Amino acid sequence: MSEKGFDEEIRELDLYRVLADHYALNPAYVTLVTSAKGKRFEEKVYVELNHEKLKELINYALAILSFLEKY
């Protein structure tokens, strides 16, 4: 999906999925760990789930689904 221009959308959905899975409704620092070409990257981000962020995340998911439906 990164190659198709969905970097920001995937990153945000991943951050908030981790928040929802582990912290429910409490804001938290979430650390994303990724590996690429033998290198490890960590990103620690403060995330808080609220009404506006949920709308934004739904729009990200809809954009990705719309893209995937074409294939």
C-alpha cells in the first residue's frame, strides 16, 4: 500500500489500531516498530482517540477500500 501513496493513512490506522487494542479509551504513547531492508525503525507517538480522529480514520479506511475494490 505504501507504493500506492497510502503511507500516512496506513500509519495512522496502525497507530490507532494499537491504541484501540491495548489502551481502549485512554490516550497513550504508542511505539510502532517496523523493519525495512534489514534495518529496524521505532516511532513513539502520543495518540488520543476522539470523535474528529475517528472520522479521519474512517475516511482513510474508505479511501484504501475504494482503491482495493479496483483490483
